[in-house]
Amino acid sequence: MRYLLISAFLLLLLAAGCKKSAPAPTLDGTYTGTFQREPGGPVAQVSLVFSAGEWSGTSQITKYPALCSGTYTVTSNEQITFTNGCPWTTDFDGTLILSGEYEFSAKNNLVIISKQRNGERDIYRLTKQ
């Protein structure tokens, strides 16, 4: 009986000591920074505003990236999904539209959003204002 109590106590200590995953961060606010399609794409100054699951954005270079507005969901500390709510013409590379699943990291005021596709990586490096 004594061993059973000791074992139960040790299991309780182990369970309490396990690291719990951090909740998905909230992004509400204005973020400015850069966008680049690597390797070798130009660097564009961008601004994104996040508020209650909605986003809007602008870029200094027209349609690079293609930003407008829509919704977003932070699904974990490592992933964010964007829905773009704007109509787009077909006169540019549609893969530049901010839409779909992206890798996501947030630490302090720095946010990095990126997506790998066909040997290229789209990367947003943003700082909260």
C-alpha cells in the first residue's frame, strides 16, 4: 500500500511538472516590416493590421505581395491561416496573394510569417508598432 501511495504521488509530481503548450498568441495591432520571396526577390516594405480575427495590409510594391484584407486564424504557435477576401485580376503571380496556411512564430514584438513552395520561400518579418 505504501508503494502504491508513493507511486501515485510521484506520478502526480511528474504530471504537474510537464511543460504545457503555450496558448496561441494574439496578434491584435499594427505590424510593419518587410516581405521577400527568397531567394533573390525584391524586399518590399509592408504593413499589416490584425484585429479580432480580421486583417488588412498594404505593400510599397503593387501586388508584391498581394495584400488587401480578409480573416485569419492562429491555429498554434507555429501556424497561421489566412483567407483573402478581395477579388484579384490574373495579371500577376497569384501565389503572391496572402492566403492559405503559413508557418508562424511570434516572440516579443517580432512576428515571422513564412510559406515554402516550389523551392521558394515567402517571408514576412514584422514588428508590432
